[in-house]
Amino acid sequence: MPLVPPAPTERTAWPVRRVRAGWIRAARVAATAVMVVAGAAPTASLASSAAATERDTGRRPGHCAGMNAIVVPGAEHQRAACLAELTTAGTVASGHTDEADWAGLTPKDLATPSGVPGIQLDGYFPDTSTTNTTHGWNHDSQFVIRLPDRWNGGLVIAGSPGVRKQYANDRAFGDWVLARGYAFAATDKGNTGATFYRDGSAPGDALAEWNTRVTQLTVAAREVTTQHYRRPVTRTLAMGMSNGGYLVRWQLENHPELYDGGVDWEGTLWRTRAPNPLTLLPPTLRAYPAYAAGGTGAVAAHRQIVKAGFPAGSEFLWPYHHQYYWDLTQRIYREELDPDYDGATEAGTPFCAPGTPACDADYDYASRPGAVRDAIEKIELTGRIGKPLISFHGTLDVLLPISRTSDTYARMVRQEGRGSLHRYYRVEGGTHVDSLFDAFPDRLRPLVPCHRSAVTALERWLDDGERPPPGRTLPMPEGADPATLLTRCPLDG
């Protein structure tokens, strides 16, 4: 659930609706209609940039042919660019990604693939909220679709982690899947930033929109790839980390017909019963000041934090997470789902002292009105996945503690009788954001290579029926140097 610094937004309302089969059919029909999409042609600056790029690369004739004829079904606005490089090895310089979207999510030494020319489509679907200022559009429901010249027939769909925007997955796995030949599509989920809760007309609407927008993009991106490559997509995979991992789970539970499988990287667990994010952080926020102060109360405070789910052995990560994650995460998600808790105050009081009025450290989910559970019901998970899913989670995650999140979800899947569709790996030494590996290379391991192992295992599962190794805890390799940890995470080792 990685966050980004707050950005000013306007309060808007967007009525969230569940996607209906008729809406999906309509979007598919729209893809083949003869129509003019507002803004379908690139702006002068992007058009001239794309033309120069094609001239300079000397690509074969037909490279990016038909680019401006591509129609994104349902899009209100779109722009197309012909790029010599679709990965961040080129898009940073060309302005077709935003480094701020993925800052802090990956280790600094993560290799960047290159040599992936193709087409990039940027745009947005109709929406009334304006939290996403990328491209100067001031319009939410922005998307990016990348179509590599050398296509393997597959499509990867992603929603952003935390409250980040559409480019947030570019470094973590977007580059890598493009280099493997997949088309890649990602969405900002319909609202962004630390005041995302201002979107929607009722509690839970902003979060529910996330799921609707991923489904919308999946339908549109499948049609776009068919238009461009003139043959159907042979495989659609959902991928995501943190809130993006939650989105993978929800899609495979609610729209399995759109996907062949998914990879869930430390997904958030939303359900009306405990544990959920609103039950994890308040006791930790109450106990942490006493723990940090030391003295006679520190032992009892430590016990409370561990009881909340944050494991012994992760203490070296607590100060950072207390400063940057725990307090803000609790306040903004509680505001989205239970705005009445602090009355007219918006998202509580930062780092309030327990015992002060409406302090989030004192929040007690169990005692809150049923309306709070009604809000969570809009977004809750059940475990009833309908397609193969591989999940993995670090044992030292101190934002979404593994014992209260992914361990619980794996049990939910088994209880629903879907265990044969699920593989779950607990990664010893992994934490919530891989950039912390740079600060603690002797205590942590990055999860990027575990994601790559999971994807290749899912491919074998779908291609050959070769089931991945049984779920297990992947031990921290003894004596492995940082370079090895950055490139290896065998699921059976």
C-alpha cells in the first residue's frame, strides 16, 4: 500500500457501479465501430517527437504503421506515440513515463531491459474527478497501453500500488514483461494521491472505483491489442503489488472470464471481518511511542506491536514506517471508509496522542457502526478465485504484516475450495518496498526476482499444465551477496 506525498485536489463525486455484462459487450462493439475519438491524434509536440524518433531509429518500414487508427474503446481522450524504446531505458528521456510514480519501489541497482520499440497510447476514460495532473490533463482514470513490435500474444494488466498513478509499475515489472514480448496496460485506478477519499459520493466508492477501472481497462486493452496485431490476445495476466495485488485478487474472483491467471505481490486484504487494515494499525500507533521512548513501558509496548502482526525481528524497520506509513495510511483509508469517526475533520490529526478527541490511534473497528462494514463490503475479498493465482509476500512486511494479510487470504482461498488454483510463497526477509533493500542489504532481500519466478511459473502452469512447487516459505539464502539476491528467487530452492 505504498503512498505518495499529498497533492491538492478538488472534492468530486463519481457514482461507482459494478461492471455489467452488457457494458462489457458495448465496449467490445465500440472497438470495431467507425468513430472519431476526441484527441486521438497526438498533439503537435508528441507527434513531432514520435516522427523524429522513427526517423532516427531507422526501424523497418511498417514500424508503428496504423498507429493513429487505433481506437481505445470507451476512451474520452487518447494520444499515440511511436517510440524507439518502450521501457524506462527510453521513456524517462522521452517523457513517456514519470519517475515520481515509481520512486522508492525498486532497488537502485535493478537492471533496466532495453531494445523494445513499439507504440505507446496514453489517455483517459470519462470521469469527473481530477486528482491526476499528469500531462496537464487534470483528469482521473488515466491509462497507458504499450504495444511492442515483437509481440508474444500476451497482455499484462496492472493497477497502481498505493495511491500512485499509471506509471507506478514501470520499473518493478512493466519493463520486464515488455522485454518478454507482452503488451502492457496500466491504470491510475480512477483517483490518486493521499486525498483520494474525496472522490465518490459515499464511503467506499473511491476504493470500489479501483476495481471498476481495472476491469474497464482490461476490456479496452484486449480490444486494442486485437486491433493492432490483427489477431486475438492468447493470454491475459493480471499483476500488481500492494493495492495492485488486491486488485489482482478481486479481478480473479469477480471477472475470471477476462483473465487466464494472475500474480499477486503482497496484496492488501479487505474484508468486513478482522483482520483488515483498519484493525492492524491503531494498536500499533498506540503502542509505538512508548516503545520508542524506552524505559519501563517499552517491553509491554513491543508486545502489543508484535500482537498486532508486526513480527519480532522487524524492529529495525519500525521507525521508518511509523514516520512515513503507519499514521498516514490509517488516517486516509479510515477517512474513506468511516468519515464520521472524526466528524468535520478531514482524515484526522497527524500523529495524535492516544486519548485526544477522535484520534486514529484509538480507532476501534469492532465498535463502529454497521455502515463502516457496508462500505468495506463494496470492496471485500472472498477467496473465490476463478483462475490460477500465484501470491507471494515478504515475512518482514511491516505495512501489511504477512500473518494478518496474505496468510489469511491463503486460508480463505482454501476454505472456498479453490486451493488447487492457488500457490502462495512466504519470502523470508522480504519487506513492503524493495528500495529498503538498499538501506539494509544484510537484513532484507528484494522481491522483484520472486515476482519474475512467479510469472515464469505461471506461464509453465498455463502452457504445459506444469503446476508450480507447493506453497512454502522461501528461506533467505545463506551467504548470498546483494547481486545474487537481486536476481534469484527460486520457488523450489
